[in-house]
Amino acid sequence: MAGLDRLTGSDVIAFTMQRLGWPQDIGAVAFLDPAPLLDRDGGLRMAAVRAAVAAHLHRVPRFRQVVSRPPPGLGRPLWLDAASIDLSYHVTQRRLEPGADDEALLEVVDALRRQPFDPRRPLWRMWLLPGLRDGRVAMYLRVHHALADGVAGVALLGQLLSFEPEPEPKPEPEPGGPPLPPSRPRPTAGVLLRDQLDRAARALVRTSPVLAHPVATAGRIRRLGPALREIFTAGPAPRTSLNAPLGAERHMFFVRERLDSTRDAARSAGATVNDLVLAAIAGGLREVLRGRGERVDGLELRVAVPVSLHRGPASAALGNAVAPMAVPLPLGEADPHRRVRWIAADTTVRRSRPRPQLFSSILAAPFVQRASLFWWRRQRIVNVYVGNVVGPPTALYLAGARLLELFPVVPLTGNVTLGVGVLSYNGQLNLTVVMDQRAWPDRSVFRHGLNASLADLVAPPTTGPVRRGGARLRTGPVPR
């Protein structure tokens, strides 16, 4: 009974958001060396690609499972082993228009992103996308957010692919799929009920010490107070044109930088790589709001930055385990070097705060989900979203093809119309900017401001104290 693999509250709310029209998936776009993927006629060797994926599926349990929803009263949905997997569905191709560039590629990626998942199948798909003008082959991997957050998504990618070219496995017959481990029996209603009662009893046992020792419990709550106040009681985020109802279509673009040069620039400013990226994003936002005629003097926008709560090695991360951190961005500061030191001084304090892990259990309550999702359409906590994940430090391979570049794709929810995914990979620092297409007619202004700020920040920064609200802030080296 205790072995049933239930969805967490965070996982369940991802499906609820999806029903409200906010697709909940994370993804990755890669550019691959084409030579190992093409046959003599220039066609994709899809049988070899599927065989390479099949050879690794045993390492990715979630890619072999489906979500089952029990009858009312028998607990949250749970993960069950799929009876079979048709890799001709999960691993497929879509040819781009000849000579496609990044923009044309990302238009296709957005169209694929909007295709609904088949709930009868495992919630992931991979497309190979030939036709780029430089001859490379693109890959788009899309995974439902219930399977993984950013850290767990990178772990899944590392398990699905290889860290070195491997001998080519024997392709499976077409159509069909790889042999799967024996699946566990589908739980009966009695098993589900006993599991639900057992979980309730264990929750009561965990609650008893909390009630029996109120002083110690109050102390733990006080320690979490700064992190909770940061999100819920810091006052509303500024009211700007950046927060608006979301449409269905997205505009995306890539930003490329070297990890070593970015890390060196961040360290010289006493900052982290993430601080430097936030300062560059603030530069783009500053230009956009100024162009829209909105006030930027003294303006501090608020960005949601997820903090990973995964324990143990990152390669073993699974599911969703994050806590939010709200970071103010000083758009009133025109100098990007002063801006990054300002942000670094602020985030040094915020990163030291313990982050609560109680969001998942709170979100499990249906009435909390309904209330929070209604509120999230009009939330005033954050203006934008930025997720930074440390990716593989060495190259990955798919069917012998080296992944030359790797970019993250993040979702948008609520009324947050801008999200930026940041991923380090094999010496690169790669950003994917995701915008609600309807809310960003001036996206080229943001792109120019972001790139200009990033270029300035990678150059040697100025030195000197930073002041915020009249208080002198000390800066110093902070590890990434």
C-alpha cells in the first residue's frame, strides 16, 4: 500500500492549470551534429534514433508510466506502469521548411508545444527537426511538468541520452516499442482505500509532535518567516503592462554566451551567474517600459526565481521540488554593472533563508487549488519568471550524434507574460526567452536591451559600493 506512487500536490495543480488553458510542460531544444543521424539519401535514420532511446528507457521510469485517476474518495491520482510504449509516436520527426533559421525553428516548436498530450500514453514526446539552413538537425523534447521540474528535467535528459557515443543498438521492429519490465498489478479499490487511510494515519503521526511541542514548532515557523514574508507579505508587485491575460501563442528567441566569460564577469562583481543574468534581463525590461511610456525611475520589478529543494545528487532528481524566491530588479538603475552588484547584495541575503517545503502538501487540498488558481489569473506577487538550471558540463549524444547546443523551454502561467529559461551546457550559457505573443508587440526592444546589457556585463565591471534605500551594501564573492 505504501508503495503506491501518488502525484504530489504540485503535480496535481499542474494538470489543473492545464485545464485552465495554461499548458504545463517543460522542454529542451537541441542542435545536433547531423552526420550520424542521416542515411546516404539524406533522410533521418529514425529506427536508429528510436533504438537509442529504447536502450535507455529502463533508466527513466516516468517515461514508462501513465497517470491514473482513482474514483472520488480514493485519493490523489497515481503513476502506473504503461502496458506498452509505441516509440513511433513518442519519437518522431517533422521537417522544417528548407533554410529555416532559429526563428522559423521556434515557430514550429511553439506549434508542437500547443499539441495536447495523449492522457492514455506517457506524457512526453521527442521530435527531430531537419531542414536548418546550416545543415544541423534540431531536436525538441517536451515533457509534462508533472514528470519533472527544471532540475529533474535535466536529470531525465541525462538518463535518456548518453555522455559518450555508444555502439548502435539493434532497432526494434516497426511499428512497436521496446520490451518493458513486468508491470505491477493495477491497484483495486480496496488497495487504494487502504493506502489513502494509511497516508492519513501517517500524516496524523507527523502532526502529533507539532501539536505536542508548540514552542519548538513556533520556532521552526519563525525561521521560515522571512521566506514566507518574501512571497506573501512584501506588498504587491508593481502594476505594469507586463502582467496581462495570457493568449495561446508564444514568441521565443535564443541568447548564447560562454559560461566561462559569464562566470568570470559575475565573480568580479561579487555575484553569481544567475545574478548577472537577472541584471541583463532587467536591462531589457527597462528599455521596454521606457518605450511604452511607463515609469522606471525607482521602479523595482519582482521576478520569481525557483529554488530547488531536491536532496541528493542532481542526476537522481525526480518530480517537482521547488520553492519560490522573489527577487526585486532595480529598473531605475541605468548602469548594468551597478545593477548586478545591487542584485547580488540582495540575493545573497535571500539565498541564506530556509525555504519551506510545505507548498506541495498545501496545494494538495482541492479547495486551495481552486482558490489559488482563480487568484493566479490576477496575481500581484511577481512580474516575470526566470529559471536557472545547471546542466551537463560535458556533451550529450543521441544515437551517436553530439548535442552541439542545448536550450531550455519554460511555461507561462497566470498573468506572467515573460519567462526566461537559463541552462549551462558543456561550457555554454544558453537562454531561451518565452513571451506571450499578444502581450509583446515590442519584443525586439526587449531583445536588444537584454543583449546590450549582457554584452556590457561580460566586459570588466566598475567597482565601488552600492547603495539601496540609503543603506550601504557590502559586496563580495559569492559562489554560483
